[in-house]
Amino acid sequence: MDDQLIIGNKRIFNRLFVGSGKYSSNRLIPHIMQESGSQVITVAVRRVDLESTEENLLNHIPAAAILMPNTSGARNAGEAVRIAKLARAMGCGNWIKIEVIADSRYLLPDNQDTLKATEILVTEGFTVFPYMRPELMTARRMRDAGASAVMPLGAPIGTNQGLKTRELIKIMIDEIDIPVIVDAGIGKPSEAAEAMELGAAAVLVNTAIATAGNPVEMAAAFSLAVKAGRKAYLAGTAPVFHLAQASSPLTGFLDKDNGDL
Amino acid sequence: MSFYDLIQHYRGQNLSEYLYGFTDRDILRVLCKNRLSPEDFLALISPAAAGHLEKMAVKAHELTIRHFGKAIVLFAPMYIANYCVNQCVYCSFNHQNQLERKRLSIEEFQQEAIKISASGIRHILLLTGESRTESSPEYIEEIVTEAKRYFSSITLEICPLSRDEYESLIYSGADGLTIYQEVYDENVYKLMHPFGPKRNYRYRLDTPERACMAGMRTVGIGALLGLGEWRTEAFFTALHAQYLSHKYPDVELSISLPRIRPHTGSFDIPYAIGDREFVQIMLAFRLFLPHVGITISTRERAEFRDNLLGLGVTRMSAGSITAVGGYSNKNGNGQFQVSDGRSVDEVRQMLYQKGYQPVFKDWQYIQEGGRHFAGN
């Protein structure tokens, strides 16, 4: 059976989601998607210009791609809701990644307002993906509100620091029964693989690809790493021991003399 | 506490003497740090740092790419009125200068807007001189309401207003404010602004903060380079940006480095600064405030602007005309001479050649914007 992620009515076979900001040219986007095989791309509604032909970001996105518009620039729940509705009115579909950020220095999301926006947008019929600080209780509330997945950060946006929030994300993966998609902070393919080995449903990578020396090659590398990590997770990674396993176990004698039992 | 109090704190100290005390070792130590203090900023604009520009540039480049990517937001200025009651000694709009005064009617505004938006520009900077009778907040509101039909982001560079007036303008559709202190040295400020409401140093100094409180999304500040001693001017600009950024973390702050240009009227630039000093200031801003935008206007010449690209710039104006009505009618005196006369398309091509994405649209007007109306 194919290993697929089903969200809404979409079937996703490639678990690397990509971003569309920070590239030296939007013309790179189709190549990135082709080389990596990525199906899902997030797009900032603030950057979409339907009136421009050449500079319209949407014109560079392959028709088969699944569009995940995001509410970048929203400072509170109300603004996120308005941006989401604009995305729908622009013809960007029903998916929405909620970003509510009221701190321009660290770009950390506001979980409270993100939850508020999630509640509103689910009732408005959106397929909602809240971007959040990894925190189990809020993630549960987002799930209860009807979020289709949760997107905890691995490290602050753009920092390429890797899975700094590893333990918190692991708890979310273990406890939440909707997909956990690690977004932000992943700097290297090995870190994407690490997230997938933990059991993340997918990872979203932008800065690490967009600002790489060769973004197209880097996207392909991320795609391979995501596949490797996913395969390892499904295979069941071998347990880790802190002590070597003695070849003559201390309790070996119990096996030798079991004829009396 | 307002920023004025913070300035007072530093005013008592002998900054110049301090600046000359830094050594090469101090500069290298600062370059190894991730989070810089105001004292570290002083080190970066000190004479000792002038010998380390390349190292500063490498770090500034890396920080800019990390925070902003390989993308530059483009905007265009539109002068909608040049009536002015002030007598800024360095400005061609000076009340005493013989200059044809004009204010755009709605129809004239539309003509200008059609011209500018046809070039692809979606971020507009609307400018006026200071005259509450000729360019009243009501007039500006009318223009902003109209501007929404053509542009997706509207920034104002107008006379200082009250918080309530900014809230009304945000409600009408403005999302950004640019307000330069011109010169942070209060004594020089008084010399440069002998008459008119602009003489009130403190009211102007507190203007960006009133805009932040009103809920402006983006706020730009800067010192007009050339009016005061550049090292201390750069220092107070950086401190001002840091103060606002700490107090209003949801506002996107940006710093401009307007370098004074020749204009109508006669004025000798007291502290003319060269390209090396200009670059040193910009690099120091980037290292001190990695998340803050840096804007470069067409006051700077084309080749110099192109070379600044990798060093921290995040926003550039393009195809600028600084005369009222100048996009549709080529006559008229501008506020300053434009040095980079390239068209929007030429700047766009240059950015692609340099490996940068020209971003024409980075904001989407959403109704009922602003903190006041969002209920916070």
C-alpha cells in the first residue's frame, strides 16, 4: 500500500512541503518542485498580485501543486481571518496556514490568537493548518477546534538551527491524532530526516532551500532526506541503548536450565 | 519614559571621546557576538571599525539573507503637495523659496497613480510638505482612500500628526509612516529649523512612537545624513530604532539613510559624508538590528545602489520623481535631485542580474486595519 498523507480530499505522496519566499527569483519555483517532487507549497497572500502577469507569484506555481496560502503579516486573529478570506476570494482554494506573529524580532507565533483564528476559520469551512510554538495543550485545543494538522516550529523562522524543540514535538507526535508537520527552523536535510524519524507527518522547508548555494539541488536533497526519515519511521527504528549488550548476558543462566519449568 | 529621556541620558556623556577609544580588538570582539549592545554599535561606527568594513560586510550580508532572503521590496514616492510653512534651511520646499506651489486634485492624483501602477509598483509612498491648511489630514485621507484603488500598500511621509489622526488614516487605508528626525542633535536641529511648527524637536521625535501606538504596520525613521556629526547621528538613529522595536514588537521598523542632496536654494552641507562612511553606517545598522528593514532611495546614484545590495538593503525606491505631478507632467521642481534615474523596469532587470528578486507587492490591504480597530 502506498504511504500517503490524506488531508481534506487531497492525497499527498511527497512529505516535503516547500515555501515560496526568499528566492532570488520566482522562476526557480517550478524547478524546485519538479526536482524535489514536492506537491505542497505555501504562499504568502500578501505577496500575491493577481494584476501582474510576470511578477505574479501564482503564475510560477505548477498547476498540479497543492496551494497552502498563509496569513503572513497578520498580527492578531482578526487580521488572520481577514487575510484567509482574501485568499479564498483570490481563488487560492480552501487551505490556509495560519500565521499570527506580533513580534518582528523573533517571529514567534502567538498561540492564543492562532487558536482563536483556527476556531473561526474551521467554522468558515477552511482546511486549517495552524503554525504554532510546540505545546501539547494548545495543539489539543486546535485539534478539537477542527484543525486538519498542527505545524509546530523546530526553531524560530529562518534560523536554520534545526530541531531545537525536539522533545516537545515528540510529545505532540505521540499524543495528537492529527498530522504534526514540522515547520520553520530546519536548516539541513539531516534535520528534516530527524523530524521524519520522530514520526512527523511532513516537514515544511523554506529558508534552507531558498538561500542555499543551489536551491534546486538542495530541494532534491531535502526530498531524499524526508523519504529516508519516513521510511525509517515506518520500519521502526531500532532502540538505542546506552550500554553495550554483553554477548554472555548476566541472566543467560535462566535460559540454560529451563527444563524443570 | 519616552525616547527623549533616553537621549538625555547619553547627551551628558562624551560620545566622541568614547568613539576614539576603540581598538581593533574591540571590533573583532563585537563581530563575534550575536546580540549587540548600544556600546557595541558605537564600536562599529568608530574610526577603528573603518579598517574592518569587509568583515562587517560579510556578516551583514549573511544576516540580511537569513532574515529577508534574496528579495528587495520596490516602491515609488509620489509628491502630492509641496506647500510648506517651515523654513528648513536645507530643503527646497522651504517656505521662503520661490517655487511653484501645487497640490494634486483627485483627478491629477489618479493620473499619477495610473502612471506609477502601470510600471508594476504596488507600494506607494505619498509625500507632502508641512501645511495643515493646504495638505490637511482630511485631504490626505481623501487621497489615501483613492490610492487604495491603485496600490496595495500606502506609506505616508507627511507632517507629524496626533495619534488619533494616524488612527483615522490607518482606517482610511494607510499602513506605513516614514518620518525622519532629520538631525538628532537638538542644537543643530534648532539651527536647521529656525521657524515653523517643525521647530518643535520633541513633538517630531515622538512622532514615530505615536504612529506605533496608533497601529501603523510599518514605521520608517532616519537622520538626514550631512546635517549633524555622522557618528552620533547614526548612533541616535540606531537607538531610536531599538527603542521602538523593543516597545512595539509588532511594528515592522525600517531605517533610511537619506544623504543630503543639492537642491533649489543655497545650502552648504555641514558634515558631508563619503561613500565609505555611508557603508560603515549601513553595516553597523544591520549588525545591530538584524530584523530591521533598510531603505535606499534614488538620492544615491545607480552604481552605488547596486553595490549596496548585498550589504543589508531590503527596500529600494525606483523610477522616482520628486516633483508634484511629475509622473504625468515632466515640468516642476523636485524636493531633491534624483541620482538614479533608471526606470522601474531597469531596476527590476538589474535586481534579477544581481541574483535578487524584485518584490512589487509585500502587503495586502485588509479592511479595518490598525490596532485601534482590531480591538487591542
